[in-house]
Amino acid sequence: MAGNPRNGRPYRALCAWLRSQRLPCWLCGHNIDYNLDARHPLSFTLDHEQPLSRGGALLDKTNARAAHRRCNSSKGNRTTPPRQPKRPTLRW
């Protein structure tokens, strides 16, 4: 009987590969603190650009992106990232 594929060695290797690159969150653009506990909302999580529920590949490196847990959750299974609120500028 097969278990959860996200607990397997290939998936953990993909997460380790992506984590080693220390990339910023692809959804919001801010840096990720890779030392945070996995339950923290701003911790690293692997996001799939093409969601698995829409045909994305679980172990495809070209589909894997670094994201904050909060950003990944807010994206859900949409193919486009949610719109981020515009920040006010200090220019008058």
C-alpha cells in the first residue's frame, strides 16, 4: 500500500534542494526566514506554480517554488497568485 507521496524521499529531496537555494517568496517577493518552525505563517513551504489539483507534477523542479506558508495558503489552488495590496508610496 502506497503512503503519502509528500512523505517520500524524492519529495523531501526536492524540498531540501529548493530550501538550499534560499530564494525569496515567489508570491510576495519578501525574504523567507528559513530557520523558522514549520508551523509559523512566514516559514518556508514548497509551492507548486501549477497546482497539483489542476494537473501539476508533484516532483517537477520547474513547477516548484519557494513561498511563505501564509502566501501559499492564500493562493490555494489558483494558477495565478492572489493580488497583493498596493503599498502606499512616500513620494508626494
